[in-house]
Amino acid sequence: MSNNARIFFVGGVIAYRALFNWLNPWIFVPTLVVAPIFQVLFFAFLGRSAGLESDRFYVIGNALQIAALPGLFAMTFAISGERWSQTLSPLLASPANRAAVFLGRALPVVANAAFVCVVAFVAGALILRVHIAPGAIPALAVVIAVTSISCTGFGFICGPLGLRWRDAIIAVNLLDAVLLIFCGVNIPIDSLPGWMQAVSEYLPVTHGLRAARRVADGAALGDVSGLILAELAIGLTYAGVGFAWLRHLELVARRGATLENS
Amino acid sequence: MAVIEAIKLRRTYRTTTGVLRRKPLEVEAVRGISFSVERGELFGLLGPNGAGKTTTIKMLITLLLPTSGEARVLGHDVVDDAREVRKRIGYVFGGDRGLYERLSAYDNLRYFAELYGVSGREQRTRIDEVLELVGLKGREHERVEGYSRGMRQRLHIARGILHDPEVVFLDEPTIGVDPVGARDLRRMISDLVAGGKTVLLTTHYMFEADALCDRIAVISRGEIVGAGSPAELKGRVQGGHVTEIEVFGVDDPTVDRLRGIAGVTAVTIEEREQKQVLVVQTSGEHEVTAALLAQLDGFEVGRVASREPTLEDAYVALVDE
Amino acid sequence: MSSLRVLWAGWVTHFKIVSRSPFAIGVGATWPIVNATLAYFMYQAGGSPQTLLYASLGSAVAGIWSMAALDASGAIQRQRFWGTLELLVAAPVKFALVLLPMTIAIASVGIYCLATTLVWGRLVYGIPLPLEHPLAFVLAVPATLVSVGVLGFALCMLLVRFRAASHIGNSLEYPVWLASGLLFPIAVLPAWTHPISWSLATTWGMRALLHGSLGGPVWLDLGMCALLTVVYGAIGVAILDRFLDAARRSATLSLT
């Protein structure tokens, strides 16, 4: 058990560092600061131009979606990034519990997610004058953390893709797009056609976002506990499926020798 | 006039260690290398991995700026006159990379022909010529991603000589290629020289340098530790003897003591499966076998054999100093 | 004359290479559809066919920029990874002539973006494509691709020194979409940002396509695209030698 915990923490930090080792802070910062700010601004202005909803709607929605991204990408990046560095085979060969190893990678990701989320909210406050009541912040933080974890779980689905295809990270880009459209981030869910509404219920972010909007407007954590649990459940389900799929694909990859293809 | 001249070339890399508190680290990859290559020569830079061969060659082909020192190719300075140098040299390196996988060999060659200044009219004929030379004719329209290592290597050579350069630089061209393929590549390389080109080759295969090169410079840890024709280098260890002793689990202090015995010039250990083989070079004057075995008392000793030194031993002696 | 040959050979070669990347094409062709769909939903409330056409064209240009920003800055990275960067630098040609066609080829893949977005808009939402100035519209396509490609080149030059080039490209997507009036008019933005908008090829390319289709000062737009192409090219080339020199000095050429 403690061995798993060590792998979880140590392995996670080292791998994350290794992959970003060649990043210099001058470059890392734009990705974590510039991009989130501009995403929020882009959709806020688009909303204004379309006369749809309020700046507040877009700030909260996009802040949460941005928090979701690191989880989504990091899993795949962790796998296909390592494939690129060709450390993938030795890693899979290690007896370390793979779940612990990969979840360990999730930890810095959640920290990353929290950071970009804060940036987005601060930008929203300073540039768009969208203010969240200080009293709502702790509850909002919880919702964000849960959504981030849930997306990391969702990312588990994408991770195995990295084993099968070389450029899987680009497919994850598309999932990013799906979240933007389906989960109520930029389009209120009741404006979507029926089938899309149904799909959104099974995606991460949807419930977390609903909770976030309510909490930002003053609801207590208890009022949204149902939504939070739903969000968590969805994330964990995807994680479970992803993990099972990962094991299956591992076997296939070993048979088909696609692991080292780049 | 020498075709390639290197004068006290130095190259230092600055790198950092650590993430949060980065400490600068200076690595001296090449420490004052000087040599020259005459027209029509096949010159070898021989040395173990990390010795500085690739760094040296990159300085000569204008990809890296020397930290100090000078180098000239065909009279043009590699720093100030880079463009003139690039027009007249070809660069070939070993390995899988360096080609556009999704394109055919032909498309790759077309592109590089354009970049390296093969005139439009001549491109088609020239490409056919080089494909013929390297034995890839008939397979040029297949995508490179399907090529074997040997084929890729041949394509590299084709690309390197497309613009008919006077000087060709080859960086470990036979690495990872099967023995038959490697032999073919070597024949191609000799043919280049026979055709009037000057070739500088880097390699860590002693037998390759011995077989191909007119002259060799041995590099170790950024410096030239010996130079001359293969015969001259072998001469350094001529008159000497090599004793090979099989041992099981010898330790470092004992090996050091062996080095201290009178007449011993070098001791290296080769790992072969479960046992180690001590390769002891001696100057041939003394009969040292008894002294060697005395030092190995207490260790399990297997076969003891004696032989004449080869270029490999000369190399080892030079590199080990 | 030979410079043009090198540019053409480079464009053909790299366009082929990128076109054969199934994911690059897949994403290049589909992201614009996503943007367009998003915009269609959001504009639904007051969306006239003209607004929706605007959204279509805007999404396509957004896609062209994405290809240029993400892929162009990654182009150097890719060449490094493939081991071909050294060969390109070692060629006795100005590196600008090697890199320019690469970034233009990448932006050119945006032609698929344009095609798929317009087809999608037509099939799914019945958005028509009127052609008030057909010649200008047809010219606007390569004008946009080339000017954005050369902007990509200038961007690349700024990044060629660093190893993490593609990460900057990532963070430039939204800012440029925002400033170029792609999915909403620049008028919505504060006035002080307008000069930034006017200095972007995407802004003028977008306007050229829109005006070519619906009518408006399309020749002014095309003129601006041409002017900006020259300006970006000059900036890129000016920076190039300095940075290449620095790369040779600090030996970042062959490191992956």
C-alpha cells in the first residue's frame, strides 16, 4: 500500500517534470496564464455579440472547462508523450501498480487545473467585472476540484488511445471541443436539441458546472451535493472503463508491436 | 592545400542541472583538436561514444560554432564562409532519422536536390544516377517508412552526394546495419574515394577504420590521442604481446595491481557471459605471465591465451590512457 | 528565379507531408466545424443567414490560424524530431526559403477547413454562399492562406530559438481569434485593440472572404493581405539570421 503511495507521489512528480523538463518558465506561463484568459474573453465577447446570456455565464463556464483540460490532456500526453520519448515500454514493463503510476500523474494535473481556474476567475473579475462573492469561494473550490478529478477520470479514456495511435493527443483536442458544446459551458443546455441534452448528462463537467453556477450565486455546498456526487460518479466510471481498456490495449499493443511506432 | 583543416578546435556546452535552482554546468566536448585531410583521402575519426567525434564533425559542416579555434574546408572558413562550405560538402549520418517518412525516396531526393542546388535540368538524371549507385533503383517510389535500416542508410548516402560534393562527411554511417548491408555501404564509401572525393568518416568500429581509412585519428574525451595510418597505429603495439586471461569475479584493486607490473602497458576487462576476460597488453620484453597469475592467486582462473596485438588493441591502449 | 523554385519545391513537399498526416487533416477539417456549430447555436436567437455565413467563414479562418499557430511553430519541433532539421540548416540556401514554404504549406491545409465548413454549413444548416465578387473571393483564398502562412513564419522565427515552441503556438489561438473578428465583429472589442486587429492577416483574410461573398471593399482587404505578407516576411527574415546563429552557438539544433 505504501509502495503504491510512493509511486503515486514520486512517480507523478518526476514524470511530470521530465515531460516538462525542457520548458522554461517564460514559455510555461503563457500556456497556463495567457490561454485561459483569452478563452474566457473570446466566449464572453462572442456571447455579447450574439446577445446570449451574460458575461458571468461565460466566465464560470469557461473557467470550469479550462480546469477540466489539464486532466484530459495530461493523461494522453503522459502516455503519448512518453511514447515519443520512447520510455513507454520500460514503464509498462515495470511491476509498479499501473493505476498508482498513472494516478500519480494526475496529482500535479489537479494542481495545474486549480491554478488555471484561478487565473480565469481573476481575469473575469478584473477585465469583465464579474465578481464571485468571497463567501462562495470555498464551495466553488470544492466543485472545481471535483470536476477536475472527474475529468482526469475522463482522461483515462483518452489515455489508452495513446497506446493505440500515434497522434492520439489530437483526438483529445476534439474531446475538448465536445465539452465546449455539450456541457453547458457556452450554450445553455436547454437550448440544445434533445439528443444533445441527453448526451450531456453522461459527460463530465455538466453536473459540476451546474453546481458551480449555483454555488457562485450563493447556494451552499449541501444544496448541490447531489450534483457533486453525480460528477464524481461519472468521472470514476470513465476512469474504471479507461483502466480496463488500458489493460486490454496493452495486450493488443504487445501483440501488434505498435508501442514503439512514432 | 589540405582539403579539411582543423586547428585547435574547441567546443564547450553549457547546460544546467536541477529544476528549481538551476546550476550551470560546463561540458567540454572537444578540447583542442587539430588535424588535416588531403585531397582524395579517406580519413577516419575513431573513438568511443561520447568522445567528441560527432561534435567535431558538426563544427566542420558548419552546424555548430566552435567555442574557439579554426576550421577550413576547401579553403573556406566554417564560421565566416559557411555558405560556400555547404555548397561543396555532403553530410551523411547513420540511423533511422533524417528522412521524410511519409514521402517516397524519390520525393525526398527531389526536395533535397532542390535545396542543395542541383540545377532543375539535371535533377532527374542525377537522381537516377545516385539511386543506381546506391542500389535503390526500382524502389524509389515506395514510402520511406517501409524501408529497412540498410536501405535508409543507402538513401542517406544518395542524398549526401546528390549535388556531387567534393568532400563528404559521414557520421557513423554503418551503425545498426546488418553485416552484409554494412559491407555494401563500406564498398560504396571506398568507391566515393576512388571516384575522386575526399571523405571524412567517424566511427567507433575499429575494423571499419582499419579496412577503409588511409589515415586515422583516434579521439578520446575530446582530444586526439593518436594519429597515423592504420599500419602506423598498429606499429605502436608491434613487438608487444597480448595475454588474455579468463577470470571469475576479479575486483578493481587487483586489476590496478596488474597494471603496476613491469612490462604491462594496458589492462582491460571484457565481460563475456558469466566470466570476465582480462586483456593484458605487454611490451613484449618481459615474460609476465607468471607475475600476472601470481597476482590473480585466490581468484578462479580459466583459460590463458597469448596472441599478437591488433589495431583494436592499439586503439584500446590509446583510449585508455 | 531559383528562389522561387526552392519555394515552390518546398511548398509541394511539405503540403504533401502534412496532407498525409491523417490526424492533422482530421483535426484541421473538423475543428472549424466545431467552432462553426458553436457559433450557430449561439447566434440562433437572432441569426440571419448572413450572420451564419459569417460564422462559417470565420470558423474556417480560425481553423487556418490554428493550423498555422499550432503546426507552424511545431514544424521546427517536428523537423528536429525527424532528424531533418540539421539537413535543412546545412543546405546552402537561405533558411528563410526553407521555412517559408513549410509554414505556408501548413496554413494551406486550411483549404480543407474552408471546404468542410462551407459544406457543413450548407448541408446541415442550409447556409448559402453568395458570390458578389467571385474573382475576388477566389483570390481571397490563397491570399488568406499565404498571408497567414507568412505570419506563421514570423512566429516561427521568434520561436526557433526555444525548444518548447509549440506551447506558445497553443496559447496564441484564442487571442488571435478574439482580435481578428472571426466569430464576432471587431466593433464589439474596445477601440484600443483595433490596431492589433488591423495588423493581423486573419482579420483581413476574413474580411476579404466575407466581402467577396456578400459584397464590400474586398480589394482593400486583399491589398492589406499583400502588404502584411511583405511586412511579416521582412520581420521573419530579419530575425532569422540572428536566431539561427544563436542556435548554432548553443547547439539546440539536434536536441529533441
